[in-house]
Amino acid sequence: MIKGKTVILGITGSIAAYKAADIASKLTQAGIMVEVIMTEPATRFISPLTLSGIVGRPVVTSMWELSSEFSIEHVTLAEAANVVVIAPATASTIAHLAAGTADDMLTCTVLATKAPVIIAPAMNDNMYNNPITQENIAKLKARGFIFVEPVYGRLASGKIGQGRLAEIDNILGIIRSNLGQEGDLAGKRICVTAGGTKEPIDPVRFIGNRSSGKMGWALASAARNRGAEVLLVSAADYLPETAGIQVVKVTTAAEMAKAVSNAVKSADALIMAAAVADYRPKDYAVKKIKKDDTSLTLELLKTPDVLMEVKGNLLKVGFAAESENLIANARKKLMGKKLDIVVANNIADTDCGFGSDLNRVTIIDKNGRVEALPLMSKREVADKILDWVVELIFEGGI
């Protein structure tokens, strides 16, 4: 779990410094203690008062601030860190770190810490691609520093090139991945499925369902944040950041079955959050079917039952989307597919479910335990499910 962890957020003198406020805000909202260190040039782009208001803590801007609890014993700040992230990082700061200099509070802290250090550069593309900068980056990578590469886009100069700060969600994903390395799923490999499969009729049409993949993604990211090695088999059209998550993209039920079969060979648990199509068209039309007739008849064949085909000594979690007899039908699925846990939700609920960021579920396990959860975010639901997974994995010695 990443709540209660400490992140040192270093901000340097790049025009992208304003984006650090978003990083600080989202980390703080996740229950993470954020200590902000700003270089003097960074204060020219964004006010320390802004960052202090966001994190609810004093912002360190100098080694000589007598008002700072870290003004003398800067090592204390370094030792408090679970992760140090510098975003944005200028070419100058990267050069100082590569040389091992410690002439301000940020470089002193990095030199003194044993925590992972994540660097997200942002600068002019010529500066970034300069052989000196690339050599400095290579040195730091060789020493174990983690880089979030800048992206192509419009730069402050107006030109297009590689130098823009990486997407905030990607930076946050890498931070969360590193914070969770000692979580309660550390050392475990979890396979998660997400999204609704699509069974093609012709080049433009398919049989599908309303699953967005949000629940599967929430489970994958939550498992990553708890230290697991996560493989996400996804049929979703879009996923938010997946830093630290291995993603296998699929479209059809057959593709998902094959990907899951390969993934579970080394997995400790499979969480089937995907809505797999039950049927597929028997025949695929290579060319678009013209709308010449008043009706279209399709012959459908059953698709593979992914959960039923999974073999091996691993924990299996399934989902039951029901419109009636929720508990009875969920228990039937639990027994019929030999699951360890089934997560049931009522698709008749209009305030959550498909496409929503919210969910209301009932969790049932093979031991007969039942827990009905109130309406909450899918991210919160994911952690509730993983609490059960953790308990059963270690209970069963998996």
C-alpha cells in the first residue's frame, strides 16, 4: 500500500515547473506525504507558496532556511524518503547529479538518500539530445536512477521536438510502482483481464458488450501499487497510464484465452474482470456487408470459456454481472467454474457499473464468506478485492 509513504518532489528551473503542482496534488490526494524541494531557479516559474498550499507542508528552497526543520540536518530529509522524484529536471540539474556535486538542498538530498530516484527531464530538444546531456543521463542510469523520458511535442521555443515533460499520469504511475515494491503482494505475479472482447462480423461491425475496462485497470494498478508483478490482458479501447504493468492487447475471446493461458503458467492469481463475449459469428465477411435487406441473420458459435480452461495451482477470481438473483447466480458461478472468489454486481443498478468510475459489488469466497460493499470508486473496490486475494494467497501457501 502506498498511503503514508513519503515522496520527495524536487522541482528545478524549467518552464514545465508548473506541472509539478499537479503531481504534488495527486500524490497528496492519494494519502502520500509530499516534501517539496525547489531550486532557486524553480521559484522563478512557480511560487513555493503554491506548492506549500497543495501539500500542506513548508517548501524547502534553501539549505540555509532556519525556519525549515531540515535546514541543518538535510540527511534527515533524505532518510525520510521512500522515493525521490525530480520533475521537471533540467539539463543543469542532471549534470550536477552525474558529477556528484551537492551544492543545493536538492542535490544534497539525492546524494544522501538510499531511496529510488526518478528523474523526468524537460528542456529544449537540442539540449536534451546534446551528447553531453545524453552521457550524463547514461551515467545516472548506470547508477540505478530511473528516467521518465520526455515526449515529443511543442516546446517553449515554439518548435516541435523531444523535450516536453512526460505525461503526468505516466510519471505518477512510475512513482506508485516504486512506492509499492515492498507491499503485501511483493514477489507475487498477478494476471488481470480487462475490457469487453469484440467478435468481428465484417471489417466494420462486431458483436461486443458495454465493458469499458475500468474495473480491470483499477485492479491492475492497485496490484502494482501493492508490489505485485502485473500482467494485464486487455481488450479495452483505452487505458489510463500503465507504467510498471505489462500489457497484452487482445480483441477477441479466442485471443484473450490464448494470452491468459500463456500468462497463468507463472502466475499466482488470475483476476478475470474482462467481459468476454459468449458467442462469435460463425462466418466472417471479408468485405463490408451491404445493407440491402431488411434483416440480417447471423449464425453464432460459443466462444472459449477462459476461466474453465485455466489450469494450475493459482488463485482464481471471477466476476458475475447479473440482473436478478445476484447472490444465488454468483454462488453458482463460483462453484461451477471452481473459483476461489467471485465478485458480483447488479447490472440493473443505474448509478454504477459499465462505463462508470463507481461500482457496488458483493464479494463471495469459496469458504462461504460474503461481503456486500457500498457504492464506491472502482479503485477502492479493487483494493477491497485484493485484500481478499492477499488473505487467500497466503492462507493457501500460493
